[in-house]
Amino acid sequence: MTETLHIVGGGLAGSEAAWQAARMGVPVVIHEMRPKVGTFAHKTGLLAEMVCSNSFRSDDDERNAVGLLHWEMRAAGGLIMASAQEHRLPAGGALAVDRDPFAETVTARLRSHPLVSVSEEEITELPSSGHWIIATGPLTSAALGAAIRTETGADQLAFFDAIAPIVYADSVDMSVAWMQSRYDKGETEEERTAYMNCPMNRDQYEAFIDALLAAEKTEFHEGETAGYFDGCLPIEVMAERGRETLRFGPMKPVGLTNAHRPDVKPYAVVQLRRDNALGTLYNIVGFQTKMKYGAQTSVFKMIPGLEGASFARLGGIHRNTFINSPRLLDTRMRLRTRPTIRFAGQITGVEGYVESAAMGLLAGRMAAAGILGRDLPPPGPDTAMGALVAHITGGAEARTFQPMNVNFGLFPPIDAKGGRRGRKDRYKAYTDRAKSSFRQWLDGQG
């Protein structure tokens, strides 16, 4: 009888790991503490609940590293990407999803699989026997986090992460805001008008920055330090780095024309992206924050078009746990001190929904192969998945290790035959090479 694979955590990584292992014929138990034990950010007991953004970012698989990762996961029969496609929302060139139906679909497909069962319990210790994947994500419980620290000897496993607020669409003043995707990107009219845009002139922007800097912020507990991931900085932290930082970041006005005043170029633009299929909820893009709730409502209502906004959810800040993977994991994502335990997802030090799910896909396949008596190496480092796993299991400097999104800087360089390539041609060469390599990896598994 085939041994059972136990997966701790039913987020995107754990769900994908379970799906991949079950498809290979290995029985799986997902240990998910929700809804019995809640977290700061989760609202349901559904598997694969998305708690921050609803975007999987760019879906361009020819010139974008995360789009390439989408392609690889689809090629590998990934549940997360199939469910995301089923519940896709208009978002220009990005892949945004209707988060609740998405999670419901993932949950239903896993619970209905004959080789998958779900145990609603909190795992508080690292198991001493059996085959396990730890995929507890950024909100690993305090007890399990303590057990991991005891095993690894690490002094610090956490940094702080922030989430953005969500606004009711009918509370946005559309006589001020307009619908447009940046550079009119998208194949359909719906995709080209996927974002609400709120314009600011220079005086409004300066007043907004002043209020942002003066607003009351969440205080950290004694002994805690705020080490943020650069890809998810609170807006007030960005503002502290310079008054123009936001205007060259999430509030950049480029690629947009104000439909109400086409001859007036906005000094800055706040974008809101659809958060559900009904189009009733929109999240404020890039506006993750550590401001206290009262301060958020007053500061965000300074944004033109949001003066009367109603918030379905305000932003917040939470602890995000990850391990020092270059020091602790081998190339098969196994804990060096306990090879029957693998880690997957955001706790390994990858950042982003897609990256987390991809590491779950690899861990699930590797663990299942091990149970079936085979060794499965990771894809080559010239693939998106291979580049990520190579980075976290040895490519990164352990002393300064921080969470990382997938990017072409993690890939082996492209040989520029015949001279230098332009950036678009170089990125296309990366994706062409990666797709060929990834197909070979899949073909090698029979």
C-alpha cells in the first residue's frame, strides 16, 4: 500500500502540492487549522483563500517571468492556474481572479478527489515520522513557528507584510474617476477598461503625501523589527523614502488619459482593480498600509473620486514567516536535518501567489516521487520554477536572504549570439529556452 503524504497548510502551495501528489497516485492528507483556528487575515475555512491582492500579475508568457511561471504551471496540469482561469476577471494584461469562487472551486476539487482528505486541526510540532510538506505560508501558527525555530536554530524567521484596502465600487465618484487599463492594454474592451483611475493634480498629491506621513501608524511590539519585502512596502514607508516615490510607483500617471479632462495630464493617478466578478468591489492597487483604521479612512478619502468611498475592508499589517532556505533546504526542498520533511510556498522565501503555488507544485511532485521510490530532480535553472528553486536552495546568499519574486535576473544569462539583443528580444529568448527545457523535464517523468 502506498504511503500517505501529509501536507500542513491548505493555502495555494499546500493545495497545489496535494493536487500534484494525488494525480501521481499518492494518498494525501491536508492538515488545515482553519476554520477552527483562525488568522489575522483569513475569513473562511476554504482552501486556497486569497487574503491580499486578487492578482496573479502579468499573464504574458513570452516576455514576462511571472507569465512564464503561469505557462509552466498550466503545462504541469496545475489546479491553481486552472481554477484561476475559470474565475478570471478583466485586468488588462494581468491575471486577476474572483477570489471567493476561485477558493470554492479549489476546495471542491480537492475534497472530491478520492485520494485527498482534509483534516481540520492545528499541527504544533514538526512530525518525527512519515512524509510531510510544511506549506503554512506567511501566517504560520505561533506554535509551529516555534517548533521550526527550535529545529533550525534560526533566531529570526519573520518580516512584516501589509494588505491593501477594498472599496465598494458604487461609492466611487465616476464623474471624477474613469475606467482605463494602463496603455489601453488588453484584447477586449472590458480588459482595456479594467481599472478605475482617480487623478490628482500637484497640490492634491502634495497634500496627500503630507497626510500620509503624519497619519497614525500601527506600532510594533517590543523587540520586533520591521523588515519589509520591497515588493509589498506599505505606502507610507514608500513615501518616507521620498515625496516623489509614490508618483513613480503605484501612483504613476503614465499610459493613462483622463476621460473627463483629456487635455489635462494628471500629476499622479490612484488605480483601483476589480476584486470580484460582480464588479462590486475594487482594491486600491499598491496601497498596502500600516496606518490605523481611523487614519486610513480620512487619508484615503482625500483621493479625488473617493471622498464618499465606503470600504469593504481596510488595510492592515501582519507578520510573515519564512525560513532561511539556502541554509536549511536541499535541492529537493527537504529539510537537511529531517529529509522526510519538505517545505513549500511562501515560507520558503518566495514571494507572491504564483511563486508560492509553483513551489507547492514542485514539492508535491518531488514528495510523491520519493514515496513511489523515484528521485525527481527540479526543472533546469533555465526554467521559471527551476530558477526559483535554485535561488532559494543555494543560489541566494544565506546571510542576507530575503523573499524574492520570480524574475529573469535569477535565470542563467542568454548568450547574445551575433551581438546585443534588445530587452524584448532577450526576454523572448529566455521564455523560448525555458519552455523547451520545461517540456523536457515533464517528458522525463513518463
